[in-house]
Amino acid sequence: MLIDLLKPYYDTEILGLTVFHVVQYITFRFVIAFITSLVITLILGPIFIKFSCRLKYGEDVSGYLCDVGHQSKAGTPSMGGLIFLSGTMISSLLWSDLQNVYVLLLYFAVIWLGSLGFLDDYLKNVKKLKAGLIARYKLIGQLLLGLAIAVYLYKYHAGSAGLTSLNIPFFKQLIINLKWVFIPFVIFMLMATSNGTNLTDGLDGLATGSSAIALLGLAVMSYLKGNFVLADYLLLDYIPEVAELTVFISALLGGLMGFLWFNCKPAQIFMGDTGSLTLGGVMAIIAVMLREEIFLAIIGGVFVVEALSSLLQINYYKYTRRKTGTPRRLFLMAPLHHHFQKKGYAEEKIVVRFWIISILLLAVALSTIKLR
């Protein structure tokens, strides 16, 4: 927004300096967007926490989580996704180019998924319905968003940007054109990443830190692919206007860093489905826009493993019950972070080690840029 408002003043001098012209540069705007979102989130955090505590909008701890020492977390305010999403949206609206179609699609996704997650949190924490929003309805909401985004990109942007092509890291010439399969593939990506992030949100700071690390990788990739010179040098596909995503991602990163201030152990607030569903969905959409779905699978490896551990646990349990009559578990508890809790690892150790793994995966993914 400020790009358009300050455009007439780009050449205006103040004390002999043309200070407003820097707004047109992405390198300036992604830094200031990060700071703006961080500050807004830090300001909103205590206000929202105090409000939630006063109204007793706290999280109810599931009975099976009492086995891993989560009793003390009962009553902790949830719906914290509203805090960092507010910081993200305000900052991005100020510093992003609001005529960029990729940014507008992300706004739509944030509002859609944020509303879906908020409804679930509201039913659980305010109306005290233990199940919250029925899982089937959440999946339908994610499916409809994925369908809308996929159809729009396929119809209006696939030809010019080659968005239906799938890049394979480590292989320069291996590019798979998905054609019409692009639409169900995008739906799968959005649903898988959104729910994978949601499953990871089980320990203080785990989903927040892991998401921030993954978003850092997406920010680097969006800047490189949106810059013709850098994309050409690194043999990346140049996608016009996609560099503007860097500003949005930076704003989201700032919001997450501000939220982590309150979400690290002992957490003063949880992000809830409002935050986790939205985070995962937004990362998936950004990866699709960048043609970097496999890149996301690498940097988001923690989310992949967490989701797979739950799927394997459920299916193994059903399989052994059907075959032997005695159900067995593949892990002590799923998702995977609870397995390590059952083994006696401290929550802080699990979280920090998962962060370290995320950083390692980010390094591996970034190394593929030059190896393509």
C-alpha cells in the first residue's frame, strides 16, 4: 500500500536526502515488513493473553496427553494464531504491492484457513465442545480452498509461468509437466502440509520454530526466482513478480518470531488451529507458486515425518487388530514428538533437536539450488 501512496514522493528530498524512494526496493521492504510484524505481534500478545485469561478461553488437555505430563498446560489460552496473523496481515498490507496477484491469493488463503481454524478453536475453547469442528468439515474447507487456488493458477497463470511443471532437486534437466494433474496435486499439497503442521503443534514452540525455518527457505527461493539476474546465474526458472512474495513471507516470519516470545516453554499461549492450519496451507501455496513443491517437502521434513508417524500408527494399529485380534502400536505415541516424550526426553530437548533437524534440512535444500 505504501508503495502507491509514496510513489509521488520518491524524488522528494528531506534534509538533502531522498528517503522515500527506498520503498520501491524489495530488499528494504522485506526487512521493514519483518520488523513491523514483529513489533505488532509483541504488542498484541500480552493484550490477547490477558483478555483470554480473563474470559477463561483456555485449552483443554486431552486425556491421553496426561501420560506425557501435559496436565500443567490445561487452561493455557489458545487461538494465538490470531496474534501473529494480525501482525502479518497489517505489516504485509503496509509494505507489499497490493496489485500483485500472488500476494492477493495469499491474503485469500490466510482469511479462509484462518477462519476455518478459528471456528475449530472457538468451538473447543469457548463453547467447550471437545471435538471442535468435525474433521470432515475441516478437510472439506481445505479441499475447496486448494481447488480454488489450483483452478485459478491452472487457468490464468500456468502457461506464462510454467506453474504446472514440477522441479526435481539435484537434477537440472528433470522437469515433470503435471498438466491437468496439477489441480489434484495442489489440493493434496495444501491439505497434507496444513494438517502436517497442525499435527506438529503439540509442544511449546515446536511448530512455531519449525515453520519459521521452513519459511526462511521459501523466502530465499522467492527472492532468487523473482530476480532475473540471480535466477539466470543459478539456472533457476525466472517467475515474474514472484519476488514480491518475499515481503509477505518476511512479515509472516516476523509475526512468528514475535509469537515465539510467548509460545516458548512454558507457553503463555498456543497458536491453535487458527495458526497451524493457516501456516501449513500458506507454505504449500507459496511452494506451488514457486514451483518448489519438493523443495518444501525437504525443508518441511519435520512436518512430513510427524504426519507420516500418525498415519503409520493408525494403520498399523488397525492392521494388527484385524490380523491378530490384538492391536499393537508402532510408536509409543503419535505424532512422533509424543513418542520421544514417552521415552523420557524433556520437552525442551525434543523441541530444540527438531529445530536443529529443520535447520539441517534447510541447508540440504538450499544446497540443491547450485546443484541443479
